[in-house]
Amino acid sequence: MLKKIGQNTRKKWILRQPATEEALSKARLISREIGVSFVLARLLVNRGYDTPKKAQTFIHMESEILCDPFEMKDISAAVARIRRAVDERESIVVYGDYDVDGVTAVCTLYLYLKSKGADISYYIPNRAGEGYGVSKSAIKSLADGGARLIVTVDTGITADEEVAYAKELGVDFVVTDHHECRSELPDAVAVVNPHRPDCPYPFKELAGVGVVFKLLCAYEATVTGDHMIDCVRRICREYADLVAIGTIADVMPLREENKLIVSQGLYRMEKSCRRGLLALMDAAGQKGDARPDPRRPRQKITSGFIGYTIAPRLNAAGRIRSASLAVELFLAESDARASELAALLCEANRARQNEENKIIEEAYEKLAAEHDFEKDPVIILDADDWHHGVIGIVSSRITEKYGLPSILISFEGCDGAGDRSEDIGKGSGRSIKGMNLVDALVHCSDHLVKFGGHELAAGLSIARKDLPAFKRQINDYAREILNDEAILPTLEADCEISLSDISMHVAEDLHLLEPYGVANPVPVFILCGVRLLECMPVSGGKHTRLTLGESGTQFNAMYFSHSPESLNLYPGDLVDVMFNLDINEWCGRKSVQLIIKDIRLSDEKQGDTENERERFEQIWTGAPFTDAEDIVPTRDDFAAVYTLVRRSVRAGLDTIHHRQMLSKLRTSYDGTIGYIKLKFIIRILQELNLLGIEEIGDEQYRFKVQFTSGKTDLEKSNLLRRLRMQQRMA
């Protein structure tokens, strides 16, 4: 039986590579030989670059090469058919997906073929009205409009029936895609996908826009007769920025070809941006202001900036409005039009955030009411009015929070007429390591209308009547391949460092590892036993800013999407922190900042607390104790605790955690009150009817102050007298 996993489950922390003496010795050599910080050298060793030569080669990408595009199955046939359409002025339609990968792929192919004189247009289905993939209705509309060649990008690999239908209408198909293939491929003029079982192309992890990039390189070499390296340089110069954005947004592994392409794209964005991207960067940086501030320094363009700032705004178009907005942004020919579209995308992103927050609240309510954590490892929730474009993001948040696969299904758009059991809902799911979501959906395909995607993310369509059977079958499947260890939320870190390892030099050194992404992730560090000095709410309590360190060495840290109250940590606590190291720039000044991934009471402190709890229980049941343990409270001790509680209650804060009280007493009281002494003070004040107390959680108290006139006689406490007797017995 699966154990219950919830948001308060302590996550398992693991180091990707243990710090052996051999590894540390290699890191010292690399640091000395190539002149990088010891922390960076440790990261390089952990990632397999364990000699000065390998480390130097990785940093400068000396071993990365672009493969010959003609090794990709069907690419020559694709080039030939597209070239014929261009030469004969046939109407060509680029048919793409509505996510960032699809949008950038559409723009890349559209702009290139337009530069070659093609009669070119594009089509992206509406997420809410049409859903994912190629549809017969769209093909009919395009054929009626004169289309004679449809080239898919980032979609089409499962469109067997649709391609056959197009052929009946006299429309040819060239499919370019990067999603997993079924055994049967569409009967198209060409099917270009590195995941084809018969495709010898050595690098399989291109994004959809990456496959388009290879198609363009092959086309350029064919029509110009130039050497491939010259063709690649031209394509990179014009389109590497779009390819980089799509690759990063689709979370593709940044190694080998992807690393080179993304590096080129980021470099070109740093030097000069296309009009639409520059407008979006300005709009995003202004957080809603109408005009960019010319005094504001230009944003450093990294894979993180693309992934967390640019991509969500581009994605918002397809989720909330129409993906065509994002396409038109990149095709904009004037600054005014680009600024207008960028503002619309930022507005759509704000609407997406609001919708996301609404759905997540409803999803959590459904989860508490409907899901059996002890039985079902896959969370499946459905509703009639959830926005199709947002459920995938919410699914990601649920999977991240609970460490379980999740699928959200929306029947939005069903009019409620007729037999509602026949309503078709659209779903979006996310998975965890250990359960390939596409394989799971294949196992349940009898209950699905259609599905597709990747190992960890997929989409589906399902009839309402099939939902119960689908839930049973996918959970039966998951129980076979998942166990308690697999679903325990796990966080991975690169290495443990000390407070003295953190500096501006180290933070700047880490940029040598970029571009970051899957297979080359942003470094994650662990810092153990550091003192929490301050814990402050930010943005109305949505986030938390912390100060960590000692009196001489302190660093600011941000914990996003977590309020101070949710942490159950207080100034003075010793904590363990898992974090990314970042540089914060404000008003022209730079400072090192920790971006927290997880924080918890240190193992050392946790152990001390457990020992104190055990010792309290011993004394509570009559065990003697020594004078040195400092258990018996003085009158000043009672006064300090009573004053603290009374002030808190008067301020409207009647619920206080035991460790929070200890933290406040450390700063407000000159005496010494430890864990056990505070426990007895509270019970004695309750015994004397000075405090009403209700324990509502693990050492979480709700107080009610019983105001009395006159001086309280503490000697009336039987518990206080008993404590003094136990002390004399020792």
C-alpha cells in the first residue's frame, strides 16, 4: 500500500555525486590549472569533466559539433518537395503547435521560405476550440483556400488519418516533428523526425524548432551549393535566436547540438535582438508600464531569463488568447506594432496567472475531497469550466507539490445539451521519474480519444463516460511500476558547500557553465547548519526574504511562493538550505543572493529538539534532573513568557509555535529560557488559570489570556513544587 504523501512531507535530499577525496583532489587540480574557483571545479568534476583538458573543452564547447542534416531520414525528400512548391509558386502552409516551440518553429520556417520567394502562410490551431494536433476540419479549410502543401512543425507525427484525408483533397504533407512515434507513420511525402525507429540521425533530442533548423540547413545547402558550414553560419545568424527560445522553452537537454545552437542564439540576442523580442523584453521588464525606461540597464539574456520571463509570455498567447499573437510579434515590421503585441502578451500572461491561481485553489479543494492518497498514485481531477490553456501549468504545480503524477481534465466548451456522457474533455498531465506518461497512456488507450507528448508531459482527449475506467486503469498501471521510494519527493543537489565558499567571484564564475538546461542544470548547492537571522514577508506574504549567516558573514536569500508562516522556522534556528547561487543587481549595485529550493531545520537541530522532547517527557513523568539543566523557572521567567503571550494576543496573534516563542524570547529577554523550561512555564501558567491553551498541531499553541487583578502567587502551583522536589532528588 502506498503511504500518504502531502505538502508537509519532508523531502529527501540527495547529492548527485558524493564528495570523495579523489573528486576533491581532481577539483583542486582543475582550479589551479585553468584558473577557476574551487566550487566551479567541483561542479565540473561532478558533471564528468574531471581533468583540466576536459573542463577547458566543456567551458569553451570545443568538442560540440553539428551533425550533417542529411543524415536525418526523409530530409532530402522534404527539401525536394518544398523546393518544388517554392519554384512553382504553390501555396504552402506552415502548420504548427501553439506552444513556444511550435510558435518559434512556425516563425523560423515562415521567415526563411518567405525570403526564398515562397507563397507562404501559417496556421496554428486554437487550443480551446480545436485542441492539439492536426485536424481534418483545418485541412479542409486550408485546401479550400488553395493550399497545396502543408508542412507541419512540432506536430503531425500521429496524424495518420488526417494526412490520408489531405491526400484525398489533393494536398501534400511534409511532417516535421520531434515527439515520440507510433509504430505506424503518416503516409506523407516526407516524415522528418529523429525519433523515427529507422532514422540514423545521431542526436535525438532536438526540439521541434531544432528539427526545422536542420531542415533549413539542408535546404540552404541544396539550393546554394555552398559548403555546409557556410550554410549553417547563415542560418544561425538569422534564426538561432528563435531556435534557442523554442529549445529552452520545450525543456530539451542542453547538450551536444542543442548546447551549441542555444549558445549561438543567446549570443546573438545579447548583441542585437529582433524587433519583437526586444519589445517583449522591454514590456516584461517594465512590469506593465507603458514605456520602457531608457535608464534601465539591458537585461542579461540567459537560458533562465528565456525560460522564466520570455517563454511564459509567449506561451500565454496560445493558452489564453491565440498563438498567432506570438507569431505576429516575431513577424512585426515596425517598432510600434511590436510594442503593441508585446503589451498584449504581457496582458495575456497576467490573465493566465489569475486563471491559474483560481484553478489551483479549486484543484486543491477537489484533491482534499476526492483523492485517496493511500490507494492511488496518479492524481486525476476534472471540471467543467477549467481553462484548457492553463490546466497543464496547474498539473505541473500539483506534481511538484505532491511528488505524484497528475492529470487535469477540462470539459470547458461542452454546452451541456444531449447526452453529457459523450462530452469530450481535454486533459494535460505531468509525471515523475519512474513513470513514462506516454507509455501509461498507451496502456490506457482504449479509454482515450487521442493522446500524445513526452515521457514527463502529455496531452489527451477523453469522453466523460470513460473517465472512471481510465482512472482505474492508469492507477493500476502506476501501482505496478511505482513504490513508496519512487513517489517520495526528492530534490537533487550538486554539492555541499560552506558559508565561506559563497562569494561574488564564485557566483560570477558559475556563468562559465552556461547555457543551463536539462542535462546541464543550474547548479544546486546545500548549506548545512547555517543560522537563520531574519525572515520577512515579501509581496504581501506570497514570498519570503531571509538573512542567513553569522554576524560577520551574512547573505540575503529569496524563497519564492512560500510565506514565512509556511516555513515554521524562526530567527535563531539552525537550518539546512538547498539553493541556487545568484547575483542580484539593484540600483547599479550587485550582491550575492541565494534562491532557495528547500529549507528545513538542520539535522543537528532536529536531533537536539528530539532529545529535548524525550527529556521533557522523562521529567514530566517524574525523573530527577540537576541544577545545571536549568529547568525550574524563576518569577522573571514567568513574567517574560506571560508578557510575550499577552502582547501577541493583544496584537491579534493568538496562535504561536513553541520554537517561535523561544526565538522571540532570545531577543526580548535577558534571562535564559530553554525548550524544556518553556514547556513547564506554559503548563504552570495554564494550571494557575493565567493562560487558556489549546494545542492545535505539533507544538502549535492557541492562547487565551485570563486577565486577573493583583499579584499571582506562583507558590500555589503544584507542578512548580514538584519540579523543585525532582531537582533536589538528583
